[in-house]
Amino acid sequence: MPTLLSMPWPGLDRAAELLRSTGVGEHARRTGDRAPSGHVLDRQGGRVRLPDLWRDGPVVMLFFRGGWCRTCDLQLRAWRRQRDALAALGFRLVAVSPQQPDPQGECFGFDLLSDPDLAAANGFGIAFTLPPDAVDLYAANGIDIPVLNGNGLWVLPIPAVYVVGADGVVRFAYVEGDSPEGVRPEDVLVAMTTGVA
């Protein structure tokens, strides 16, 4: 299986550029929208209903490509550094990718959930079929998305950050490509503490 270190930066950067060019983010759920229903899987493969994630309080949902993605790994580590601050504000932190559950995978100190059926990614409007050029780039680097995700599809979520309130309404939404600078965990924390989220 390819590792984060085996994926060259230029290939991953080019793939990200191709993904942004699809315009998939135009159909994503946005602030004020109702979050979708559906389910994901926990690390042991048990079903978790999406509404149960935010039933007891607000949740920060991080959508990422998979454990093979170096950029995603760095983002998850940045969020891990903010988990205590999030907990102090009453926010639960979860991360979702389409990759199959891995009970032996790295523990980031928050829930890593699997979305192989793409129910969550489709529900939030961020799932997309990779264009042929992106498929070729991933395949050339040994990243076999259909096998890693166990669904036979060249489909990924666009990386995104959602804050969903206990009422199931999206309080904050960032989809990769919304701004050239991206979004940092600190930016989301500021939005939460100033009443924006």
C-alpha cells in the first residue's frame, strides 16, 4: 500500500488542481443549510447515523481523501493540536474519509469515520468522480482509489470542514477552493468564539 511519503508533492498538487477545476464545490452544502442524514462506519465497521454525531452538541466534521494523502495527514495533525480547545467550547471533532475502516490505523485523538458508500460525501454535496487526468496521476503513483475505498469507484470527497449544530443546521462551511489561502483550525475556532459558527 502506498504511504504518505511515497506520494510525490508535484503529483498530489496537480491532482488537487484538477479537482478544483471540476467546480464540484458549487453544489456543496453551505452555512444555514440542513445537514444530511445517512450513515458512516466507525473504526470497527459499526454503522453510525450522521444525526447522532451532533445530537448531543455541535460537531466539527473534517472530510479528507484518505490515509494515503500527505496533505490530509498534515491537516488532521493540525486539527489534533486544537482538540482541547474544541472540547472546551463543547465541540466534538470527527474526520470522515471514504477509505475502508482500519481498526489498527493511527489514532488522532478523535473519531476517524469511514464513508465507503459515500453517503456523507454525497449528502454534503462534495463527492465527485475523478476526471481521467486525475485518475492517471493517482494510478501512476500507486494510489488505487477503488481498492482503497472498497467500492470500485474513482470517487473522492473534496476536502471540507463543516460545523453542524445540535439542531442539524450547518453553522460553518469551508470547501477546498473557497479561498486561495484555505482554512486553518484557528480560523474555525475564531468563527466559533465570535458567534459566526
